[in-house]
Amino acid sequence: MFVVSKKIDCRNLYDPLPLLALRKALVLLRPGQIIELLSNDPGAPSDFRAWCEMTGHELLEVCDNVDHFGILIRCCKHVKE
């Protein structure tokens, strides 16, 4: 079980808006903190997986719920504005 520091509801937002919302939220987090995103974009799991690989953050979990994905990401480094 993870302790979520920030939750972002990105349902009904489509690429690239969920990634932009994540980037903005990460500025406020410290390394080690976890953010949860909710998204119904069918491409969200692969988008966030690729984004984490490129930026050095850690994709912890992708839950495929009935009407949306729940995505947990650990902030692994400080993000500047």
C-alpha cells in the first residue's frame, strides 16, 4: 500500500493534458512522494510509462478500473518550474 501525497483527476482530459498536469503537480512534491492520477484516456498507461522512463520518475502501479485508470507515480527527483 502506498501513501499518496497528491491526487489529480485527469478524467476527460486527453493527450497531452494529463502529462502537463502531472508535470505541474510534481513541482510541488519532494523526491519520494507519490502522486495518483485518474485518467480515462486509453493511451494513458503507455504515455505515463514512457514519460517516467524518459524523466527518471518511477511508475509504481497502473490499475485498470471499470471506467478509468488509476496510475501511481513516485517522484524521484526535484522538478523545477
